[in-house]
Amino acid sequence: MISKDNSATGQLLNLLESRYAIRIVLALKDGHPQTFRLLQDGVTGITPNTLNTRLKDLRTGGLVGHDGRGYVLTELGADLAKHIGDLPLFAAKWAAVLAQDAPYIV
């Protein structure tokens, strides 16, 4: 049972660790459909080819869909975005600890 959980986690992390994948999810977090062009403008530095590839990957992974007006998060993708939304708060805490040269707590 643990191996299934680890396998699912590994599969999700493989999808999200692809360059710009998390940024695309966060760009769609507000729930408003976005065209390819709007997404490209919203995800700084992404090339059209990379955006196209990531959108295909995220759609295959069931996190992003297209509703005729633009790309949107699926229900599953929106749930993921809520969890990722905690990341900036953690990142600020982490950076503050690093700035103080505090040792890592293991």
C-alpha cells in the first residue's frame, strides 16, 4: 500500500517537476479560462513550444482542460493549486531561515 502511495507521489512529482509546469498551474489558479497567448504572457520566459508541451502533459495528467474559451484547471487541478498555494508562505519562511544561516533541523 505504501508503494502505491509512493508511486502516485512519484508520478505527480515527475509531471510537476517539468520546467514551468507548476507555474502554468498557478497561472490558471484564478479559474478564468486563458488562451494560449495569455498563458504565454503570464508565464514569463516560456517558449511557445515548451508551453504547448507542458499543456499537453498537464492535460494528459488530468490537471488542465480546455473549455472552448481557453485553458482551465480541472477539478483535480484546482485542488492541486490550493495545495501549491501554501508554497509561497513556506518559501518565505525557508528563505528567512537560510538568511539567518540557521542549521537545518533534521
